[in-house]
Amino acid sequence: MNHSMINAGVTMNSLQRKLDLIANNLSNMNTTGYKRQDATFDDLLTSIKTQQNKTLPGRLTPPVLPIGSGARLTGIKLDLAQGSLTATGNPLDLALQGDVMFEIGVPTVIEGQDGQPQIAYETAWTRNGAFRLSPVGDEDGNFMLTNASGYPVLDVGGASIVVPAGSDVTVDRLGNVYVKTPEQEEPALYTTLKLVRVTRADLLEAKGENLYAYPAELMDPALRATLTEEIDLTIPGAEQSGIAVLSGHLEGSNVDLITEMTELINVQRAYQLNARALASSDEMMSIANRLRG
């Protein structure tokens, strides 16, 4: 009875985390560029109990009884499937076709060599292309291309994209950024957006604000180079890979309501079954305690 209570309790804890993931997916169904998350489970330690006198002639099953210890959540998998595209008409709204992501610089405070706090930028990736021009705050009144949280969008050189005040910014299908200042008659090529293909999506972690990154121990530049691939669409023939940047569009989430609701019902039923097993074990223990010799 104690074993059945432990089995049910451990499994219920894992199912609760699965319910939390489903709730998070449903709440972000209308979030631009959101990628649904799914949970993977595995059996805990299984013990083998030998059954005596179970070797009768004609018996096909082995004379052992495997006893499990419940299920545990082994990981959270990110589904990078393409979401639906919506036309917005805003030239700074960018949607991606194909299995690539934009690279964003996330500011963080670190301790400098002089012991004073300094701002450094950590790398993260996103499919949310709702970008904007945010004022830098310098004397020249320049603007920086940022995401909705104000984090800089990085170019192929890993630098932020800063343009003069009053500039018109457009992006073509290859990710080339064109800038037209009031003094120019035609837009000029300014830089190219950095597009990254993540080769180990199962290792990505959600960092909030629709950003994803590898765990800190995997973000070493040398190691990260083996887990990501920089995509250069300006190479002749590269556009035939199916990867493109669509200006004036946004990618919706890839959460399917029917799929999530079906999964929700399945998890609720499994949770209910384990709750009944826990209650039954508790009731049997209560009966055993009330027995009189």
C-alpha cells in the first residue's frame, strides 16, 4: 500500500507539471511567434519481484513481477513548427519562413574588471519579428532596431543595428536591411540580419518574453558554434532552401486549440486515476490500522 501511494503521488506531481505546460500553451495561443512546449515522461526505477511456484507447465509469462515507481517528467521539448502568417503592412514586422530564428542581444549586468557593474549582452533567439525603431538616447538622436522589449536585433556581425534619425528602414526576403535617410534619394544597403538555425532544439530553454536560448553551460562560444548554424541567404541559390524573411507579416503561434484540449482531457483523466489510487491506498491503510487481532 505504501508503494502504491508513492507511485501515485510521484506520477501526480509530473502530471501537474504537464497541466501547467498545457495551460501556458493555451494562454499564449495568440502570442506572436510563440512555439508550443511539450513534456516527455519516463518510468522511474522498476524493481523485479520473483514469484514463487509460478513455473507451472504451459506458463508463458516470466515468473517475475515488475513493480514500477511512477513516472517522472524528463524534459520539456520545444515545437518549432511554422505558425500561420498574417499580413500587417508594417515594414518592420518581419516573419520567417523555414527553421531559422532572429538573434537578439539581451542586456545583463556583470561585474567589470574595475569592480563596477557593466552592461553585457547575452545571445537569445526568437521567432517574434514585431520589431521597432527605439531611440538610442545619444546626442545624434539615432535609433536602434529592437524587439518589443527594447532588446537590440543583431546583424551578421553580432552588432546592433543603429540608423540615423528620420531614416526609413526596409528589409528584403534575404534579410538585407536598407536605410534611406532624408538626404538620400534611394535606399542603400546598410547591413544584413543574422539568421540562426538551431540544430538541437530539444536543448532550448524558454527565457521569457518569447526568447529562447541554450542553458548557460552550453552558451560558451566554441560549444555554441556546434549547436547552431548561421544562415546566409545572400549566397547565390540559398533562397531555394525555403528560408525567407517576409516584411509586413507576423507569424502567429503554432498552438492548435483542438490538440491542446485533447491533451488536457487525457492528462486530467490520468491525474484522476492516480488520485483515486492514492485515495484507495489511504483507505486500505486506514482499514488495516483499525483491525484488531
